Amino acid sequence: MNYYILDKTNIIEYLNSIENVKAYFGGDNLSIDEIGDGNLNFVFIIKSEKNKNKALILKQAVPYLRCVGEEFPLNRERMTYEIRALQSFSEKTPLHTPLIYDANEQMSAVVMQYLDEHIIMRKGLINEVIYPKFADHISTFLAHNLFKTSSLYLNSTSKRKCMDKFNSNTELCKLTEDFVFTFAFIEHETNDIYAKGHESAKKLFEDEKFKKAVLGLKYKFMTQSDALLHGDLHTGSIMLNKKQTYVIDPEFSFVGPFGFDIGALIGNLIMSYTSHMAQETEITYCEWILDLIEEVLTKFESKFLDLWNEQNESALITSTFIKEKELNEFKKEFMLNILRDTVGFSGCKMTRRMFGIAGVEDIREIKDLKKRDKAIKHTLKISKRFVKHYKEIENIQDVITIIKGDK
Amino acid sequence: MNYYILDKTNIIEYLNSIENVKAYFGGDNLSIDEIGDGNLNFVFIIKSEKNKNKALILKQAVPYLRCVGEEFPLNRERMTYEIRALQSFSEKTPLHTPLIYDANEQMSAVVMQYLDEHIIMRKGLINEVIYPKFADHISTFLAHNLFKTSSLYLNSTSKRKCMDKFNSNTELCKLTEDFVFTFAFIEHETNDIYAKGHESAKKLFEDEKFKKAVLGLKYKFMTQSDALLHGDLHTGSIMLNKKQTYVIDPEFSFVGPFGFDIGALIGNLIMSYTSHMAQETEITYCEWILDLIEEVLTKFESKFLDLWNEQNESALITSTFIKEKELNEFKKEFMLNILRDTVGFSGCKMTRRMFGIAGVEDIREIKDLKKRDKAIKHTLKISKRFVKHYKEIENIQDVITIIKGDK
């Protein structure tokens, strides 16, 4: 099938060519709505006219950045990697991945479950919603998807095949290299206008020790092929309610360092925390976020280790190679390295949101500039420390202590 | 062109279909000899009957291990990676790579310069030959090929393309994972018969701390995508004389950790040293090997840094990102990490040669078993220390001190 751009005039015909979709709607007349909030892609809601509860989403990548237009070309092959990652996540954590009805790499299009009872997590956090199941859900998502695409689980051949499938997501990896690890830490034309003359921006851009540590983390991002990552796991890539959690939008997926996805998530939870602290939200909500961070880290570690303990043979370890005592020591050190990387990447992810091109609503939308600055300063205090000292972290409690600012 | 196995009956016709080869021989009648010493592949010497100084080598991979036969199948695509690596080395260090006349991935065959004035380095070292230019040559080879295929030189897209070209050399990477990092450190059917009941083997197989450190190094080997490696750079993969040095046989090539190639080389030089020490060779020759090791490490570091200092823009660093002082600190720490990895991999490479499937002639061919055991013990003393303590190395002098046994 040759690629063409889907729109209201041709989408029904396209959908009717897909058996799974036809079966889902059972021949009902369909209504099509475009959702305008996608930055990169076109997103359509397809509904049965007879039964509005029957609905699917169609997402298609176009060869440019949707929110800017054709003057910002961006390879539509990004959808190839989104599709492949969704398929991988579906296998490992079907409860936390939207159900896929059709995936077409040639058309750069995917048809999937419409999550109409869920909201973007960032919005929920801004509105002070408590999600009692989230730590459990996301730690399952992280542990299973990271462990099961790593050399601790796969055999050598399968690991290389996995790398092969994602290695050419070059353009989106480059976006991360530029926007997460580079431009937001120097004077740069892409930075937010708010950076101009801002005291904290000036101090950040002159912090050479911080930038030296960033280079080390950027190098890890580019060369450490631990496992298949979502690649952009902030709270805007999660849709949830109090009972269910879904991870969406993995177009930045590639095989990279374990700590990058966990770091992205933790960093975004911390920015929610500093945002609420600056805005003097009820302290119980702030404390809930802190507990959530600790719970995510703790549960991730224990679930990852559980999976590892069940696994006797992998590319790395054959069952009779080493005695249990030393293997357990090895695992302990391995988990500590993941935690350290998590903290380092988390620091980069937070810092770049302060003055870089893409802010987070939690902070950039604080109307009271005094409070916004308070949140920025608080975030930077944590994030700079994370980046400069991630190698000194010894356990999860150290991370929480830095966030709380007790030492 | 469909693959077929070349032999004396069809090789002339094949050669005549290659313009470069025809031009080289200028229509002379050709004589063909098979060299019987290739383990993996068929190797033919093609000579002009008129002028015996006109000669080329043709090397072809067959879908099995040549030295065993068809009952040991081995993907002939290994030649694809050998060809690609030779092409990459030719561009970067033409003086140290055999001249390629033809490379044909479909035929798994390469025609190249016949190195008739050079011998395999291992043989030269066994015969106590001094190579005054070797450190200079091999450090150039290592610095240029490693630096120029890394994220310190390439841009992000070119680095991923380089990974793509070598990522599927799965079978040979697996051989290394098994034979360099696993089987030789436990009781295993593939081990040398000499291991049976040998005191040093028993101690090695029970050294759980050693094996724990090996796991960390094996994990690095499998996941750290620094640069294009030769993948098997022992002294049997080097042909040289007092004036020239050529690196051959890169069928194990893939994108892996910087320290692996340097470590392989250093480890093999150390085994030459321990072999000569055990056999009470003239001390000046032993000292020359020690000086050589130091010179290789020192020159590699300075040449790698020279290349880096010339390079303002790469996937990792954009020119205005960081001040010179901190960049230099970063480089210094980076080089120290390469040195540490070098030491760790070197230790694995040496240790596996003691009782694993493939020994080195330097040691396994010592007829006097007392002396052989002395060499084995000496090697293990160094290699175990390398593996267990590579992270504590602070500079090149530390490495030499461990080899000399002064601490």
C-alpha cells in the first residue's frame, strides 16, 4: 500500500478495508472527528453513529510536524517505531497498552482503543487528583518492558533483533539529544522567551560542572543499549483514571539506557511536586506525590528483581555460571546503577523543562510569576543536584532526601 | 550473483570477472594455491605465472567452520562483516589495512593484497623478534578506527548507520560471549583437556568474585555501543615486519566498547611476556614487551586525544556547549574509563586462553609442563587481578605495576 494522507474524505474507505475495524463496528455508519491537540500527528476519533460508546482512535503521522506545518519536515517513519513499540508493550503489559486494532507501517497509521474514560496524567496531577493504583501499574509497565527487552532476559540473537528494529529511529533520538541534553542548557534560539535575562537561566547556563555531568549522561543515552525504551515517558504520555493506567505515544522508542524512562517519569512527578509546593497546594497532596515517587522506585526495583530471579538463562547469564551469593551481589550493584542513571536522567529531564523549547504546563502555566519562579528555583535546586551527584546515590531514600531538601 | 563455493576449478573464471584483478595481473596466466591454515575460511594465493612477485589473496567464507567441516555450520554472512570492517579500516588507516581489490558480499569473498613480506605477530613474538614501529602503528590503527566510528566524531545519524551495518553480526558476537566470557571460567565440555584436574583451573572455576566481575564486563561487551571494533584483535590478527603493520581478519567486528580491542591486544602481549618469563628468555626481550605495552597504551591515549581535540562538533558535543577547562576534565575522565575497560577486557581475554577451547601458541605449546604451568600461573595472577580490580586503575603506570607484580 502506498502512503497517502488520511482526511475526512477518504478515511472511511480506509477503515472499511481493515477486517478488525469492520468487525468492531459491525457495519454501523461511522462519524469522524479530528482531535486538534496532537503536536506531531493527526488523530481522528471514529464513532459508531448508532452507538456512541463504540469508538476507536486513528493516528497517522505526516511527513512534517503537524502543529507547525509543512515548513517543519519530520520523517513520518517515526510512526514505524511507535507501532513497533506499541506492539512490544502490548505483548508484555497488555493492561497498560491501548488495544491495537490495526497497525500499518506503510501508511504510518495505527487504529487503537479510544481511551474515553481516562485523562492525561499531567492534567490530573495539576487538578490534584490522587491515583491510588498508579505506582503499582507504572512499575509493572516499566519492570516488564525494560527487563524483557534486555540482555538479562532475551538471548543474544533476540536482543540484537530488538536493537535492529529500533536502531534507525535516528531523527527522534536526535531531537532528544538536542532538546533534552543540549540546547536547554546554553543560550539558544529555541529556548523559551522566559529564559531571556532570567537570573536562574543565567546561572544554569554558566554552570560548567552541571554541563560536564550532562555530557556523561548524554553519552550514556547515545551508547548504552540496555533495553527498549518508550523514550518520552513524561506524565503527558500517560492516560489514566483511578483504576487504569495506559502508556501512549512511544514514537521516541529505541534501545537505550534503563534509567531514561524511569528518570523521565520521576522528573515529571517532581515537577508536579515543586509546582504544587510553589502554589501552596494542600500539603497532603504534595506529600502524596513524594510517597508516589518513592513507591514507583521501590516497586520498580522489586518487580524487576522478581522477574530477574525467575530467569535462569539469558544472553548474560547461564544457570551454572556463578553461585547465588555473588549473583545476588551482582544484581544489587546492577540495580543501584539503574537507580543512579535514573536520577541523572531525571535531572536532565527536569532542567530542560525550565527554559528549553518545551516547558511543562505544571510550571510554565503558573500565572503568578513569583510563584512560577519559586517552582523553577525549587526544581533547579533538585535537578542540578541530581545531575551533578547521581553517581553518589546509594539507595532510594537518598533520592527522596534530596527532593525533600533535608540535606 | 548467487553464492557458490570457489575452488581450483572455478576460481580463475571468477577472478577474470573482476576488472580490478584483471588489471592487476594484466592478462598473465595465474596459478592458484590454497593455504591450509585458515580456521574459518578458505584462503587462496593467486600468483602470476610470469612474475611470482605479482600475487593476491582470495578469502571466501563457507557456511561452516572450515577446520572442522560441514558438521559445524557457521553462517557465511560473517564475511559480510569482515568486508565492511575492512572497508571502514581502509578509509581510516590505509597503511595498516590490506589493500582491497574486490569485495563481494553475495559471494562472501574478498580479494586483497598478499602480505608475503610479513608474518603473524604471534610467531614473531615467539621467535623473540623486536618490532620497533609496532606501538606507533597499532596505536594509530586503534585511535583512528575507534575514534572515527564513535559518537565523539560521527554525527548522530552516521553513528546509527554504523551500528546498523554491524548490528546483525549476531553469530560471531555470540561466540565471543560464550568463549571469551563464559565457558572458559566454568567446568565445560569445550574446555581444553589440560583443565581437567588442574589445580589452577579448579581455583579459577571456584573464584566467584572473579566471575561476578566477568558478568559486568560481559554486560558491557553486549550493550556498550562505543565504536566499531575489530572484535578479535589478538597477535594472530596482526601481520607485520619491522617496518609495516597490517591488521587482518575482522570477522568479529561490531559496535562495542572501546576497551575491548585494546584489551585483546594488551592481553596477548602480556601472555607473550609471561611465556618468555617462564621460559627464561633473555630479560631484555621481556622488558621490551613491557615497554611495548606501556608505549601502546600511552600512544593510543595521546593519539585519541589529539583526534578529539581537533574535533569541535560531533553527536556528543557542540562547540559552544562547555568551557575548555571542564571539557578537558571530561576528556580525562573519559580516557580513564577506556583504560579501565581495557584492563578488565584484557583480563578476560587472557584468562580464557588458559583453559578454554582456544589457547595461544605462546603458552599452550610450551613443551616443558613445569614451565607451561609457571606461565599459566603468572598469567592468571595478572589476569584475575585485572578483572577483579579494573575499576581501581588510575593511570597507565598502575597497569604496568600490576604486570610487573610490584604490588
